[in-house]
Amino acid sequence: MTGIDKRPVDHPVYVRAPGPKRTGLHSGLVGDPIGDIKHHGGDDQAVYAYAREDYDWWEDELGRQLAGGAFGENLTTAGIDVNGSLIGEVWRVGDELELQPTFGRIPCATFQARMGERQWLKRFTKVNRTGAYLRVITPGHVRAGDAITVIHRPARSVSIAEAFGIYMLDPASLARLLDADSLPDDLRQEVEERVARL
């Protein structure tokens, strides 16, 4: 079972912190299924956002149209630099919901199969247009067309794109990820262990 097949909705959806990855409610969006609870969901991956601008870039690259939700995201954004967002900044979505970017999306075999493109995982990684996983700071409803405003930017952090590039392609720079105070705890522990082995 997979939850990657997302479709636009025309009604408000409630978003809340789902709790631990394997034992909680899994997705931050009420009614959103997650198939692989070992690798997806939980508080640090409660919501996945992908930018329409990056979809437009991929459409040119792939020579085909991509509808919002094609990458399995919960929010298809416009007008906000998702990949340039800082780990730990806070977005207000609509009137009440507050979300915080935590890390980029690491592509998986389900994503590869859905896209049907040769070497998709390598291409997606190399291009580094990953979108962002987000944790829920303040629960609330999200609606199509809600404005997204950055209401807090940390003084010390790394962007989603920089963090993903380092994690996936530049292990010598892993210590830089520790500058992000809001890096997910399990990822921080992994990075600390990898840095200690270098």
C-alpha cells in the first residue's frame, strides 16, 4: 500500500501533529494515508510541500505535464521558495496553521515507480529540487488558495536545498547540518555519528 497518489481537494483539511512515526497517527493531514510508516510520516514529516515553480521546471525537463500532487505532496505551493527555506523557519498557512521545514524529501523506490523515468532517483537527487517536509507547530485547517507567510527565520540554520545536497552528496560537509537547531532528532543523531566516523 502506498499513499503517494495525492489529489487536489476543494474543502478545508485539518492538520495536526501526528506523533511518533511508527506508532502515531502517521500523517499530519486528517484522512491522508501513509503506506510506509517506517520511512514516512510522524511529527518531523507531518506535511510534505512541493513548489509549483519546481513542477514547471520538471515539466520542461521531462516534456510532460505534472499535476499538483504528482510527487505525493500534501501542499503544492506557489510564490514561496520551498527549497530555499531554512530548517527551523516557521510558515503561517492561512489564518491559523503554522508549519516548520525540517528536511528535504529523500526519494524512494515508490517515487521511482510512480514517475516511470529512467534513473529518476539519481536525477531527482542531483537536481536538488526536493520540496520540504514540515512539522506542525500550531494545528489548524488548510484550504486551497491559503496564503503562506514566513513569520520566523532562525539566525543560524541551513536551507532545505543545502542540507539535502550535503546529506546526499557531500559527506565531508556533514557537520554543517548541525548548525540547524531544528534538525529532526533522529537525523541529528545520525549526522553526529557519521561526523564522528569521518
